[in-house]
Amino acid sequence: MRSIMVSKRLERRSLAMAKANVQTGVDAALTIAARTQDWLSSAGKPAEKAREAQLMVQEKFDAAIEGAFAAQAAWGAFVLKAAFGGVRTPNDVSFGLAGIAQAAAKPARMKVRANARRLTGAKALP
């Protein structure tokens, strides 16, 4: 028996978050490698390289704003659930907070994934 009891749903959510973090790390590495190669090559127009740099910065702002709104919505849902008695145990609190973290990170994960696909030409990454 475990010394600290963790619910199965919290374990599943934690594992899903860990898998998503690993995938995002791989996608980010692919994106960085592809962009670095493009920027350092003599091929390509400077305007295209500048556009990609601008896109990179804009995507980060967009993901941060979308993540903040998603976290705010998830927080509101969590507080509402707590107000009506749906949060009764420490595991419920942990599960809810993990959901807020997932919601906040999702826009950035999606952008990183899309960039890895676009820049590497991959149809789909595992």
C-alpha cells in the first residue's frame, strides 16, 4: 500500500501530462533544429527568414495569451465546482489544479506540434 493515497484519475492525468511534456520537448527540438538550419543556410531570401523570425515571436505571444485565457476559464470552472460541493478531497484539489495546468499549456503544445510538422515536412509525428 502506498504511504500517500493518490487517485487513479490523478495518476492518469499526471501520466498524460508527462507524455505531453516529452512530446512537446521532441517537437520543440525538431522545430529549433529546422529553424536553425534554415537561418544558417545561404539559400532562401532574407525576407523569408525575417518572416519566419517574426512568426516565431508572434506565435509565442499568441500561445501565452490563449493559455492565460484557457487557464482562467479552467480556474473559473474549478471554483464553481468547488462552490457547489464538487471538490471534497485533497485529490479533487490536485486533479483540478492539474487540469488548469493542462489547459494553460495546451495552446503552446499545439503550436509547437504544428511548427514541427510544418518545418520538417512530416505528415504526422507519433
